[in-house]
Amino acid sequence: MNIIETVKNAGIVGAGGAGFPTHVKLSAKAQVFIINAAECEPLIETDKYLMRTFPDEILKAAETVAEHIGAERRVIALKSKYQKEIEALQRAIDKNGSSFELVKMKSFYPAGDEQTLVQLVTGHSVPERGLPLDVGSVVSNVGTMLNVYEAMQGKPVTDKYLSVVGEVAEPIMLYVPIGTSLQECIDQARPQLEEYDIIVGGPMMGTVYRGSDIQDLTVTKTTGNILVLPKDHYLVKCAELSLSSIVAQTRSACIQCKLCTDMCPRFLIGHKIRPNMVMRNMYREKLITDDSEYEEIFGEAANCCDCGICEMFACPMSLSPRKVNVFVKTQLAARGIKPERNKTPKASADLPYRRIPTERLVARLDLMKYYHEHAEKCIPLTPNQVSLLMKQHIGAPGIPCVSIGDLVEKGDLIVRAKEDALSASVHASIKGTVTLMDGERIVIDKEKE
């Protein structure tokens, strides 16, 4: 069985992003293979833990993948401040005679953004709304590589490493079956508040959930971090703002300082995106009926990567160009407008000087209280029940291949990827009985001992 079939059968998707099925990404040929070890957002601990703990396994999988895609240049890109991780990887490289080089970068946000990373490593800017493959590169996450290694040993994706940080007794790493309740994960870290909200993911691009919603949330293949915050924290309040309020503020308070554009990472790698121009014209957005005029004025919003720098760092008026861009993108889609793409962007000469230092960003987000705390231990957790989403990836959901009442072993296939579609399989993460199937999730109760 070749590596593509191995990865597909294991149900591997991108562990550190949106969950793109890995077997599709690795079906291409590329000159450069980049392992993204930057841990893009502050406070997340997962990739650093994996690099310290499994450097040999990550490298073995990465070598196999690099050979398969024909990559001549092979890179692990990480921040220079990750000294323990650099030492662990360098030892593994030297011991195994690995062909990978370590590219060390300054600590800035969003260092782990694929397009930012490709530009930094290769000097080439990915085309607007394009893929790293468009400039001869493939990028994968360290967690994905660990899953590839385990697939090479015959183990499908059934478990997940994730960090729990913020208002907890101490930051911890957990190793849990996919489908584990997030509340159980949080309880393991001993939250220090009776009432709290959470961000699943990082503080910039993660999703805010109110305390009352946590009970319904479970670990997926892409869950990497849970940030526990007070209910009145700045980030929670920002998430509560309605779109109508944001648009009203934009129309009245934008001072056209242009900082949202000057600091935009997509603008800096040469993409045509000027958030300040979108903000300037929001007052008449509903008045424009002609599609060509709408595209001319608002089409650039399609190039927004949703990183949040404009709203969380750049804007002195605390406005949200990001959310305005999200709204405009829905309007472009509703009108059937597909703006033209610049396929040969050139990075700005100002790019190295406009990167946002991570520590300054953390201070702006009011998270310094948690910034210098790190998760050093990992706790395994086995719940009595798991609730597995049938779709944990970009693309089409798979086809269930179990029924209520079926007994399953850990690792059994329960959702088969659709053929001829962008899809991924799902496997049982504990041994037990299927007790619920509702079209979106499959619940398995642990076998009683």
C-alpha cells in the first residue's frame, strides 16, 4: 500500500488548520516541502509538545512524504525562541541523517499562516486565493506528520493531543479520544472560575463559546487548544458584537488611518486587499445594485484571510475590518461575483518591518497573565462516551458504515470517505456500543468492564 492509500485509510486531515484531507494534499508533486512548526497563535502548546516528545516520528513521516511528492528542498519552519524544540529536532536530524533543514524565524503573528510561511521560506508569494502548490510548495503541520507516522504503523486517527490554557490551575496537555467532551477536558485542567467562556483554537482566529454552550462541544481531528477566559474578557466582548453594530460603527467611526491595510499580511505579500477602502465605502454598500460596480468597490474583500490583525491590533478605533470583510464575502457569493485573481503577486519591501511581534500582540489582547506559562505534562483521558462528528474536515461528509447497537473496537471504520469527493473517513475512538446516530454525529458508549 502506498503512502496516499495509507493516509486516506487512516482518515488523516490537517491537524492544525481547517482540516483539509491530507491524502488529497499529498497527491501532488512539489519542489519544496515545509513542515509548519511555527505554532501560529499565542498560548497554544500542542505543536511544541509534539516536537519535544516525538521528533524522530515526525521526521520519519516527513521524509516519507517528501520522497513521495518529490521535494528537493525539505524544511521545518519554527520560531527561533523554541530552543528546546530546536534541540530535539536537531538531535533527531543528526541521528537519522535527515535531509530536512530547520528554518528559524522571529516570533511574530501570523508566522504559521501557510501563505506567510511559504513567502518567508521560499521568497515566492502564493497567488490570491491560491494554494502553496501554485508556487511549488506543500505545507503540512507537525501534528499531521505524527498522524502520518502512526498510520504507517497501522493506526488510524482516533486520538488527539490538545492544550488547555488560560484561567486554569496550570496549562496542561491532554491525550484524548476524538469525540471527548470539551467539558471533560476543561475539568482536567481545574478551571479557576465558577463561570467562564472559552475559545476553541487560538485567541485571534479561534471560536468563542459561551459557558452554556460548552456541554455540546466535543474534540475533533482539528481541535488543538482550549483557552479558558473570564466572561467579561475583552476577546469575549468583541465576539459578542453583532454585525449590525459593527457596520454602524464602521460608518461613523472609521478615521481612514489606513493601518488595517498597512499591517495586513495578505497586502504585505502582494495581494490586492485594502480593508480601509472597504470600510470607507460601507456607508453605501446597500445602495449599490450594479454587480460590476460592487465588485470594483468591494471585490478585494475576497482576499481577506481572517487573521484578525486589523481588528485586534491595527485599528486605533477598535473597529473590525475583518468582520466587515466576512460580511462582504457573503454578499459577493450571494451575487455570484468571483473577483479576478492576481496570479503573480510580489511582496512589499516593507514586509519584514511590519510584522507583529507576538509579545506585543499578547499584551494588546490582555493575555499577558497566561503568556509565560507552558504545558510540560500530558495527561491521558478516556471518557465513558464519545460523540464523533461525521464531518471533521473541509469537503463532503463520509458515509456511515455502522448502525445503532453495533459493537465496535477502537480503530474500527465507522464513516467511510466518499469516493470521487473531497472527503475523509472517521474511526471509532473507544471500544464500545453505538448508541446514537443523527446524521451529524455517532455516539459510542464505552464498554463496561
